Amino acid sequence: MKKLVVPVDFSATSENAAAFAGNLAIFYGAEIWLYHAYEMPVGIGEMAWPLFTAKELQGAADNQLEIIKETVQQNLRSKVTFHSKAEMVSFTEGLADFCEEIKPDMIVLGLSGKDALAKLIVGSNTIKVIQHLQYPVLVVPPKARFTPVVKIGFACDYKKIEETTPVALLKKVVKDFNAELHIVNVDFNDANVDDDVLNESIAAKNLFRDINPVYNSIESESVTEGLNKYADEKGLDWIVVIPKKHTLLQKIFSRSHSKDLLYHTHLPVLCLPQ
């Protein structure tokens, strides 16, 4: 059986992601692991002291996870197998070790992008997971509701596609959901029309020939706005991106289209490891 890991911090955003994952598990044929990492809070004064004992924190976390299990299951049309784990550890370190232990097929994460504070607290953890864990990560917008996955859009920049695209993994996702794949390139003022891009588009057609995707190049100054418009017009259910690794200078001086898309799309975004 497939495995979905759902990190929860007991916020409304993460609880919505758990509800989304519950319906996804039915559609996908998966079981769910709820995961919570916590650290020891301390009082601030001349001397720091723990506000709670480790046993108290563990008990509270386990209890909250049980409540989420029961709440999600009550709203599902069929039974889903739930497991849970809470532990005292830093979030990214704990989640990485946990995923290495159980080898999930997908991590389902909530993301809130309504304000700067949410981006710094919730969003930073999401970005760290995407950047450092070698597993598919499905980022669920705050109010997203699960619908059957019929059409998947792959945002493709036609740059070193054979080197940077996990072709087998993307095909597996498409086949697992029996979905239609749309390979979408966003262009503006013919900036992408050169020999390299044309060669990369031919390579893409060869790589994905066996699943007969739909190819489209769309005109938009903004990658995010272009993808969102296309998704609305074609009725896409998910958008797939490959968050590519950048050099330090690129990280400093360029804006990541993947991060921009995560904060401004209303659709779930599946991030596949490069």
C-alpha cells in the first residue's frame, strides 16, 4: 500500500492538509502517517527553565494527533488506515529521518501565504522540506478541497530537461492517477524561441512519447499568472514543478518561480525532487 506522510503543527492550515490527504488516500490507495515534531519550550528570565515536562508534551501531542485522526475519518466516505508519530526533535531533521525510515510515496504539506509572518513561519518549513527531502511533496493551499486528479500540468522551462527532470517519477504519478499530462511552457515576447529551446522541446516529446501528453506554450510576462490562467482554462487539478538547484548567486539575485507559484496559486502544487 502507498504511504502519505502529513506533517501537522495543529494549525488550521496543516489540519486542512490532513483532511485533503484523507480523501487523496482513498483515491490513491494509500495509508496516512501523521507526523508532529516539537521542541521543549522554556521560560525567559535570568535562568531558562522548561515550562512543561517531556512526558506532558508527548502526551499532549499524541492526544492532538488522535483528535485529528478521528475528525478526518469522520468526514471520509470510506475507511482509511491512519498512523501517527510525535517526537521531540527539530522539524526538518525529524521529518527527514522519519521519511528515510518509512519511505513514503508522497509528503502532503499545508502552506499559508496570506501574510509575511505566515510565510516566515509556515512557509519556511515547507520550502526547507522541498529543498532537502528527496520525496515528492504536495503543497496544499489553505482552503483547497480534494477533487479526483484528472489533469496534471507540468511547468517546463525546456532547460536541460533530460538532466533535471525525474521523468520516471513524473510518469509514475501520471499513471498512478490515470491522469492526462499537460506540459506547459510560459513565454513572453518570444524569449524562449531559440535553437536550444527547440531542441529541448524535441527531447521532451521523445521522453514522454509513451504517455501522449498535451503540449502548450503560453504567452505571459509572469510565470505564475500564466500557469494559473492556463490551469483555469484547461481545468487542471494539480501543477507539477521541479524546484531546480541554484548557485548561491542565483539564489541571491533571482526570484524563484517555484516559491512564487506556491504562494500565489489556488491549486495543489506537486514538487518533484530533481
